[in-house]
Amino acid sequence: MKTEADYYALFETYRAGGLADAERTALEHRLAADPALAQRLREFEELTGTLTAYGRRQALRHRLAAIHADMVSERTPRLDLAKVAEQDERGEQFASGQAPRPMLRISRTEQKLRAFWQSHRAP
Amino acid sequence: MGKGQPSYTDEEFVAAIRRDDDRALAQLYRLHFPMISHYVLQNSGTDDEAKDVYQEGVMVFYEKVRDGSLELSCQIKTYLYAVCRRLWLKRLAEKTRFGGRLDDYEPFLETGAEADLELAEEKERQLGTMAQSLDLIGEPCRSLLEGFYLLDKSMQQLTDEFGYTNADNAKNQKYKCLVRLKKLFFNQYQESN
């Protein structure tokens, strides 16, 4: 008696076009006559199809992550650490105004509050 | 477009992605990211959330192009905007039970993205269930199935890697693993329905 794993081996060979003509015709007749076997084949196809689609999705995720990382690294100016250390030693960094300035994202509410307090600051 | 890269029209993008052209995908990604990033940041999102939403949107577009089911009735830009807008609304709703108004800078057009997203969400659920099932199946089944179905390794390569005496033994093990995976996958998939 065939096990489920035996059927999977048969289905894989069938789908890969590896059955001899007589075997393929016999299987197709059985599939037409046996709904349980046809259902088993559909489940096999759904399972292996989903596995393959999962693999493609993972590969696409990695590609997009790599594209994004490239894009971000091109946008971010590289800090020349050797130059900064040299300037630091000479005490030039802050004097020349070249110190990296932190970029803060400030919410609109925060901006309004700052503007409000700016205009109400005691002289 | 910079960096000496060719610029593509929408039709050329679709044709290039259909033949799996990496440069076109990278260029498309770079072209529309600022629009989606701006939109998400304007609507209570972070940089990371903008990246996640955009990548999901690009995946929906890419997979529709690749399987030949994309019916583009608008510009790619508008399609991506509609998909990402919907994805971001869904995320906001999950995150904060958001019921407010989104700060749109383009009128929301009928793009067919709604129907595409429903199919994409179903596919996402199916692939999520597959990921869980692979997590549960244990070794060596996980590596064997991933090797064959995800990494396209041959049975001979897997036989050598896993130390099976011959390719037939490795194949038999693979079929047994598939039977185990089937039980896990369909049980979980039905539970999530």
C-alpha cells in the first residue's frame, strides 16, 4: 500500500514530466476517477507552490533591503574621521563651524510652541 | 536619474521587471520612495514605518508584474501611492485605532489597488502560515525543504550536505518532511481562517 510520501514522489515526477507515457495516462485516468487522489494532488501543488512563493518572497525582501541600504548610504555624507580628529587636535572643529550638526525632527506642535515662546521671551 | 543610469518610462519599467532586471527594480524603488516616505512621515509615521510600508507596496506591484496579472490603469506612481496609502491606513488602525483624516497630497484615485491588496493580503497570510510551519517543523526537515524549494539546490548537493548515503534516501526524507509540513501548514491555515 502506498504511503502519502509515495504519492508525493509520484506527483513530483508527474509534474516534472518524468513519467513514461503509459504511467502518465494511467495516473490521469485515476485522477479523473478518484476525487480523493485528485484532492491529494491539489494539496501537494498548493503546498509546494506556497513553499516556492515563500522562497521568492524572501529573496525579494532581501533585494529591497539591499536597495534601500544602498540608497541610504549614498544619501548620508560619510564623515571623514581622520580629518575630524586632525581638526579636533588643532582645536579647529568648533571654531570653523564644521562640527556635524544634529538633525532634529521637530513636530508641528513643537514648532508652534517654540515660536510662541520665542515671541513671548522677556527682553 | 543620476549615476549614469538609464531612465525608464512606466511601460519600460513593467517590461524590465517582467524580465527580472535588477537595475530597473532599484531605480523604481529609488524613484518613488521619497513620495511614500513623505506621506507616511506627514501622517504620524516613522522612517522605519515608511520603509516597511513602501517595501510592502513595491512587493505587491512587483509580484503582480511578475505573474502577469497587473492591469495598470494609471501611472505606477499613482498605483504605488494608492497601495501604500491603504497599507498605512491599515497599520495606523492596528496601531492606534486611528479614525482620523489622512493628510493626502494627491486625490485618491480608482487604481484597482484595492482589489490587488485584498489578494495580496490573502497571499501574505498564506506565506505567513508557511513561515510558521517551517519554524515548527524542526531539523533536518526545515533545512532540507528550504535547500530544495527556496535555495534551488539539487538533490545531490543536499545528499552531500546532509550526509545521506545516496540521493534516493535524501529524496525519501524530503517527501516525509513534505508530509509533515502539509499537516502543519493546512492545520494552521484553516485555524487562521
